[in-house]
Amino acid sequence: MLDITAISKRYGETIALSDATIAFRPGTIHTILGENGSGKSTLVKLLSGIVQPDSGSIRLDGRPIAGRNPADFQAHGFATAFQEVLIAPDRSVTDNILLGQDGLWRRHVPRKDRQTCAAEVLARFSHTPIPLDIPAGRLPLAAQQLVVLARAVARNPRILILDEITAALDFADRESVFSYMQQQAREGRLILFITHRMDEVMALSDDISVLRSGRIVQTGPRGDATPADLLRVMAPQTAEELQAHA
């Protein structure tokens, strides 16, 4: 469904991603695992159209994606919910969920249907009731994160990228989001899941790719590796220290 081949990205002298190659299968939750600074955020930005690769290719359904900005990737069916809570604090929850969908001269969703549409999107995964007509900046952080997710889901994407989106959520909302992810995968969509929680990795992943120092060091089905195996690949020094103190 989605292939990245020999993708590299530098920021000056810093190599953020080096020769990364992954084949992503449709109908799966594909987890990207790595320590801070491993290249996860750069990969998310590349697949969201925020930055462009220095070399390599991105293909969707076997065809190169020539996108040069986020709108181009969204037009190809990508949507990203970022770890950073990016909201317009003075605009309503409804406006935040539908942000970016309206054209210059007309609304994508008619005014009379906007609250209903926003409510339907939130109902797919939010356990916490969220008022739609208050400024989004008045919501607690966890609710703001759900609004950010709803903005991505509202686009009905084929490829949904979730960048550490569960970190601020309580147990009930996190479990509800997990159920939604699994449902979307069953319907043939691709979920790219970035997380540092090993329990989430082992519970949700179909496939796992491990990044270390900007390189893909392992990709395979979840059943091929234990948490200890993944830790050794992701952070060899940490794994050795833990074993020494065991």
C-alpha cells in the first residue's frame, strides 16, 4: 500500500534519517518504535508533507507521491494527529475539528451540519463527553488531544498517522482509541502508530519497525520479537544495563 525506499533527510550536519526503507501493508497497525532522536519525528514529518526528503522515494499503491506540502499528502488520503496539541484556542471545538476542510469561497460541511459532523467524529473514539460550542483552549489537555485526533479522523483518511497521541489520555479514552484503530485496520486502512509504550506496542501492532540513530534496524511482524528483543535492538546500551542489574 505504502512504500518508502532509501529515504534520507539531513538538517545541516545532522543526519535525521538515513536510507530508510519500509513496506507498509494495508489493513494493519504498523508501529514505529525508537528512542528520542532516533528519527521517528522526521519520518512523521516526511509522511505528512511538512518536510521533503533529500533522497529516496515514497510510493502509494505503487505510484510515486509527488507531494510538496501537507495539502498534497492529505489529497492522497494521509492524515496525521501530532504529539503536539495543535489547536486554535479561541475557536470552538467544532471549528477545530473541521479546521482546514473549508475552501476559500465555500464550506466543505454546511453550517447547519457542522456540529452534527463534529459530534459523529468524536463519537467514534472519545469516551469523554466534549462540548462542541466552547473555545477549544478551555478544554483540559487530554480533551484537546482528542480534538486533534478528531481533526485527522474527520478527513476519513486511508493512512492515519498517530504520533504519541495516547500519552495524555486517561485509561478509558486510550482503550476507546485503541478499539477505533483496530476497527480501521480491519476495514483495510493503514495505521502508523508512533509510541514509546511497550505494552501498547505488543497489544496493538501487526508489524513493528525499529529506528535507531536515523536508521531502520529491524522490521517484522509483532510475533517475531519479545519486548526484551525489541529493547535490545532499539537501545542496546540500556538493555545491557538492565540485564547487568537484573
